[in-house]
Amino acid sequence: MATITHAPDTDTATEAALRRDLAAAFRLCALRGWDDHIATHMSARLPDGTFLLNPFGMLFEEITASSLMRVDLEGNVISPPGHPMNPAAFTIHSGVLAGRPDVNCVIHLHTLDGAAVSTMDEGLLPLTQTALQVIHDVAYHDYEGVADDLAERERLQADLGDKNLLILRNHGTLTTGETVGLALYRMMTLEFACTAQIRALGTGRAISPAPQAVQDAMPAQVEKLGHAFVDLAFWPAMLRKAARDCPGFDS
């Protein structure tokens, strides 16, 4: 299908940067094979309280900064006017953004390994260093069917609470962040941990969770690291990769 383009509604550096960052996140996920045809979605909150969302019907690999649609928390499509919106996308993203004023980006995926872990009673297991980095920050939300019921937003908010990663049981994964870079870093960490778990369990061999003392110490280590790693190293590197491998994403 043809790429949908329109000029940003407000000519501000903040909106331009958010559009660029969110478009980069879509393209980077497409490179990893984390897209699910035209399903799944990401959002970024704008300063005026509206938010950017991928237009329904576009592939992740087609997203550009200018093609992102702008909607409000009441479900009105501000631009491009009249463009159809994925009802499940609005339910999930408006629910999380409305319930968490500290969150400015939400990423939701249906990957094979994330979906597989979402079916397990135990959820994410403390098997790898990568899992230990996020397992203390993971919440769970029971499957309710296709997320087109706006009443589910309150249950999403309650289940997420003050955590930043959510495993949607029988469904997929979701991460949040103050920035697009932080939400993507959390998603990459969660998905790596899910893949490692599926591979380890698939061997049929006995598995050994990380020592409990290390599990208990990891949250403090993650807190000590803070967000500087993401802001100063990870996200600039990801933008460079997007520029190399996904030319035109920022148009």
C-alpha cells in the first residue's frame, strides 16, 4: 500500500524528535522480525497530551516520522483526519498512557518467543543475566480476548501498577518508558530473555535458575546503572543503525 504522509500538526522540535524516535523503533523492530503483519503497535505521548500511533494498515517497515497518526485520549483521530484506527491499539495505549503520567512511550509486540512465554504459568524465569535485569519489573495481565473493550483499560492500569514491563498472558509483551529509547531497550531486554528461556527449555535438559542472592541483588544494580546507559550509549547507537539500515525512516 502507498505510504501515508502528512506534515506534523505542530512545528516543534519536541514533536519532530518524538516522530523520528518512534519511527526508528518501528523500523528497528521490523529488522528483528518482531512485526506481526499490520498488527501490534507503539505510541509516544506529545507535550499537549495527545499521542502518536502507527496508522492501521501500515507495516512496521513502512513507518516514517511523518506517517504517524496523532490521536487524543478520547479516541479522536486528529491527523490525518478520517484515517481508521486499530481499536485494540487505542484501548491498550490510551489505557497505559492515561494511567501512567510518567510514561511517554508504550511498545506492544506479538513475537513468537514473547507469546510462548506468555502461555507459561511461571511466566518469565530468572534463567539469564538479561532476565534478571527486568524480572523484578515485570507484571502480568490475563487475556480477555481482542482488546476492543474500553473497560479493559482500568484492568490494564491496575495490573501494570508501577512496573514498566507487562506480559499479556496468551498474547504478547508490552514495555513502557519515559522515552522511546528506554521503552525499546526494555523490550529488547525482555524479548532476549524470552528467547533464551524458550531455547533453554527446548533442550529438555535440567535448567538452573540464577542464585537467589544474585536475583535479590540485581534490582539495586539496575537502579545504580540508571538511564544514562540508554540515553548516552544505547539509543544513539540504535539511531545510527536505523539511519544505516532503514534510510528514510525520519522523513
